[in-house]
Amino acid sequence: MSLKNALIVGCGAALGSMARQGTVLLLGPSFVTVTLINICGCFAIGAMKPGPFWTIGFLGGFSSYSTYLVMTYQAESAAYLVSEVIFCLGAWFLGDVVHDHLRRAHEKAEA
């Protein structure tokens, strides 16, 4: 990774982390908030197929695997651990389906 790309990813991560913290402040620190943030991040990655600034940077900083693990440890809940993975994979898959549908519709409209 070049220095330029590292700076781009770093700026995106900083903004994503601030967006996550703002969301937590707005909705309150809870399992539900962290889960919603992670589901939204996974959906956006699947739907948008964005570049390094958005995927690795912003969405990587916005969604928070470390917070998820801390909350799972604090709750000592295997159900939370498993459900988070299932919901996030489902959100990514749904985003991927939406992306493919929109791409095909766009290609059809251009033809």
C-alpha cells in the first residue's frame, strides 16, 4: 500500500469512527446500537462496492468488530456472538444482491 492510499484509508477510518461514536451517542451504548451499526456497515460494503476510502477506511472505522467482541465478552452470550455474525453476513449478502440488481438495471437502461 502506498503512503497516499494509507492516508486515504486513515482519513476514512477517522471519519467512520467519529460517525460510529456519534451514532452511539445518539442511540445510546447498547448491543442493539452496535449491532445496527455493524449491520449497516456490512450492507453498505455489499451494496456499494466502494473503494479504499469507504470500504477499508470509513466503513471499517464505522463498523466495530472490537466493540462487538467486548460487548460479547461482557454479556458472556454465545447467542449474541452467533446472531451478530448471522445478521452481518445476511446484511452483506442483501447488499450484494441490491448492488447486482441496480447494476443490471443500469446496464439495461443504457442498452
